[in-house]
Amino acid sequence: MEKLKLAIFLCVVAVVACCIVLMGTSCSAAASLEEEQTVDGAYQALLDSGLVGEALVAAVVEFEAAHPRHGKSKLDLGTLYFSSGEHLLSWQYLQRALALSDAQERTKAGFEATDMEHLHRLLGYLCLFRGDLAAAEEHGRRALEWEESISASYLLAQVLYQQAAASGNWQGDQAVEARAVFGKCFEAGAAMATATQVYSYGRLLVEGNGPQEALSLLETFLERGKWEVGSLMVAAELYGLCGREQEAQLFSHLAQEMAAGLLPKSQVVAAGYSVAADSPAMDFWRELEMASTEAAFPEAGSGANHVARLYGRVLLRQLEGRATKSDLESLVEVEPFFVKLPSYYWLLWQVARQSVPDVSEGGAAAATFVPALKKVVALNPEGLHAEGARLALLDLVSNSQEVLDAVLF
């Protein structure tokens, strides 16, 4: 009987102990959840505090250090430093966020599917920048597992392109998949494509399907207004890959002019018209850009497009080494529309040297272009063509004072 009583007593003790443990666990979980909500609330309050710039960044850095299990602050800092190009710092914070990405920690850290896609996509790009293509591919695929975003698809396509380019196998599995993924990306979100991605897809098309699809891709890209230095260099490279050397030289020249600040965007667009004068796709672009073209050449009115295309045509002929005296005369006639463009006056000089023997030989006719060379220097003393203009002036001007006046501004 005593043994029975003892056994019952021990069972009661065990049950009570279990209840105490369960109550403690429940209280601990509740307390943990309450703490997480408090931390999240404090972080949101920090973001809403009105702090901006370096003060906000410093506050978030301090908050992250004080809360090692808070995922959003780590992801936010990793994103911030990625955007500012501080990739080492970005990598460090994103790795801390990644350490909280397993199932249990992910819930505590407050990560949702969108956050996980974002985390793996940024890590994928950082691996791509470092040349670790295998890790970049892994992160790209994991990002897509969390969310099938256009941004993650572009990452994966770029990685696959890099792998195909490294192997030189443009018909292998990586190149085939890269073409397919890029194709879906451009169908769903072409406006998001960077110049680098356009070049990568364009080269895949050239190597796999021939030049026509790549040229169509390039025209579509330019139609969307992507007339910046990087885009012009991409156009030059793709035209070169497609065997269109004239267009490649023109766009390379335009990129250099624009990079040096000598050619405004509207005039780059106008000069580019000469490349695809008969292209239906470019007709649409002309309509969109006509207003800015007319603003660039207000004196020309409705003839602005003609003036711009004339300039581009003469520039292309000069680059090819086949400019004529007729081209020179046409260029002189449109001077009023280019009075602020030093590269116009440099082109005038180059066409004259190419088309007029007396000028190329340094004869009397060359002296008539001294004013044009002076304007090259005066309009932009540190510009791309200024030094060449000064050297030409030294050869043309004999009076010492006039030399000083010509080359020193």
C-alpha cells in the first residue's frame, strides 16, 4: 500500500513538473515573440524618426550591432552599401543576414519570401563581381526559388552568359539557357535591362542565331531612350559583332564625344539617326525625340531633323575617310546650328583636310580654318579636341602674338 501511495505521489510530481516546464516554455515563447515585436517596432520607429543621410546610416549601424538577431537591419545595410558600391561592407552585412536565413531563425528575423529573394540576388551579384560564377549561379537560382522576379532572372541570365563566354561554347547548355532566360526577361521587362545585359543578350543572339535578331534588339533598346555613354559603347560593340563597321565607328565616336561633355544628348540622338535612316523602328524613335531635336536646333524649325542627319552623315563619311568637298560645303552651311559645339568645328577642320588638297598640304587655304580651330579651343579649353586644335594652330599661324592669342585662352 505504501508503495502504491509513493508511486501516485511521484506521478503527481511529474505531472506538475511537466506543467511547470510547459508553462515556462509558453511564457518564454510569448516573451520571445513580444521581444521580437518590440525590436521590430523600435527599428521602424528609428526609420521613421526623421533622420536622413549619414546620421540615419550611423543609427542603423548602431542598432544592428545591438541586435544581432535582427535580420531587416542587416539586409537594409547590405542593400545600402551595395547601392553605393561599397561591396565589401555589403558582403559582410548580407552574410550576417544569410546566417539568420534557416527556417527557425528566418521567422525570428522577420524575413519574408521577398526579402529572401532580395538577399540571394544581391549576394549573387557580389559573387558575379568577384568572378565566382558557380556561387553566383547558386544564389541566382535560390533567389528564383523564393520569388520568380525579373531582377533575379536577369542575374541568372547574366551569370550563364559569363559562363558561356568563359568557355567559348556558344552552343552549350549554358548559352542555350542564357538565351532562353534573357528572352523571357526582355519579353516581360525589357525596360529594366541595363546596357551590359543588352550587350550580353545581343552577343548570345549573334553567336547563336545570327546578327539580325541582335540588331533588332539594339534598335529596340535605343528606341527606349537609352542614349547614354555606356549604351553608345554597347551599340558600337554590337554593331561591330554584326559586321556593321561604319555604325560601330560612328557610335564609338559619339560615345567619346558625349563622355567628354562635347555632345549633348539630343545631338547624339540626332547624329545617330543617320545609322538607320530607313529603319521603321527608328521612325518611331524620331517621332518621340523630335521635340528635343528641334530644341537643340531652334533656328532650323521643322528642318531640325534634316540638319541633324546631315551632321551625322558627314561625320560618318569623315570616319570612313571618304569625305568630299561637297560634304565640307554642306557642313559650312549648317554652322549656325552648331555654334556652341567644339566638335563641329573640329569636324569641319578634319573634313577640310580630307577633301581639300591645299588644306591637307598646309597651303594658303588652310589658314581660312584658323577661326574654326580657335573656336575648338575657346569653347572647351580642356576638351577632347583642344590639344589637337592647338597643335594645328601652331603649324598655321606664323605671327608670334597671334600664336599666343590662338593657343592661350
